[in-house]
Amino acid sequence: MRAVSGRSSSLRIVSTELGAEVAAPPRPPALSPSRAVDFRRCALLYRFRAVDRLPETPSPGALRGTLVHAVLERLHGLAPDERRPETAQQLARTLLDELDDADRDRLGDDAAARLDALLAGYYAVEDPRTVTAEGRELRVEAEMEDGTPLRGYLDRLDVGLDGLTVVDYKSGPAPPVRGEGRAMFGVRFYALLLARTRGVAPTVRLLHLGDATTLTLRPTPGELERFAGVLRAVWAAIRRAAPTGDFRPNPGPGCGYCAHRPLCPAWDGTPPPYPGWPGIPLPRTGETPS
């Protein structure tokens, strides 16, 4: 599992792909599913997270999600016949023990029971003994024809008779029908990444552990091209804002739980000085950016 970076959490889990710990070096900016969603929701939120890299304290739900992802990554690193429910529960206890007191307090006294419930949801939708995974927490990067850089981490990439399948774990319940499009944004992103790097559009499965349901997407090449157009437009807008830091707030319902609301001008806050976009110097006084 990739590290929990830039957050007030004691849990630090790095990728164990191929049995070796990998610390990711700093990389140039790229569009990921979460950052694309941030920008579409609020450009200033994107700036705070992607450019300023301001720390955020994860919610109890987000921390549980991080933990259950880590459990499942480690579970699928074991031999198939070792992937038993009691093994998953023991892995969860081990990870809980690695947390500091602040994170344990944030999760509450029922942390182990809640994790067990999520793991039960996992075993209700999938038998891990039948899974053949090519990668876990697999970093995939691609660049589109216009130079738009894409980057994402796949929870799991399976291989089988039907080809490649991207599996994405979700610790909450499945969204209502009207919300499926938003929920599928990330998996379309992953499908596009695989199509660009492997030359084939994979099947994508969302495993919702909160209510033990599964959503499956089999995107067509035409659907992926239309989605690529959305990402190109997002990246173009980011690049237009980058030279001067003109990332504007978009007040809405999400402001109530935004960690950066005290810094937002829409709520009488003052953002920190713009640090500049990596690789693009700030314009000199009086200079008009091109």
C-alpha cells in the first residue's frame, strides 16, 4: 500500500510489490483520479492538495479505508490457501497495533469490530483463494497524445481467461443509481490508463465492502476516448491556472467538511503564498503570463 503522506496519521505502509519496499521519489505533476475530481469540484482545493500539499487529518472512515486496503494488499501477497478470514483479521490487528494513540483514538474502541465487518463484506463478494493477481497497489503512468500526463495506483490487477481486470476496493456502500457515474470516474480513469499502457481496455470491478456489493464496468474504446477528452480539458484548465496560481474556489455543500476552509477566500480566509508550479517560475512583477 502506498504511504499515507502529507496527513496526520502514524500509519505508513509502502508498496511491497515483488517483496521489496519502494519509496516513491518526487515526480512531476500528473493527473490522478483524486486530483481530477478535486479540480472539477473546486480548483482551489486542487491547489491546496496538489501544489501546496497542505496536510490533512484523515477522517475515521478514510483511516479505516486505508487500513482495509493494506490488509487486502498483504492478504493477496500470501499463497492462495493462506488467504483465510482469520488470517485477514490477524493482519488487521497487526496494522491497528502499528497506529499511534491519536489514530487509535480517532478510530474509537470499536475499530477492530468495524474492520472485521468490512473484511466480512469482502469475503461475501469474493473468494481470494481463486484470485490470480499480476500486481497489488500497482503504479501505472501514461501520457496522452497531447501531453496530458496520467498517473494512478491500481488496488489490484487480475489476469484471467477474460483478460485483464482492475479491482478497486471501496470501504463504503455502493452509491445509489443516480450516483454511479461519479463513482465510476476513478475506474474509467484506470481503464484508460491500462488501455494506453497495455493496448487493451480492461474490465473494472468495484468491490463495495460496506454493503457487500459489486459494480462492474466494461468500457468500449469510444467511451474511453470521450473520457480522455474530459481529462484533456481538466489538464488544460490546470495548466492555464498554474503560472499565476489562479485556482478559484467553488463554494458548495462540500465546504462544510473541507479541511482547508479557514484558508479559503470564499469564507474570508487567506490562502498561503502561491509556491509556484513545479517547473514553471512565477512571473516577475508586472509581467503578463503567456
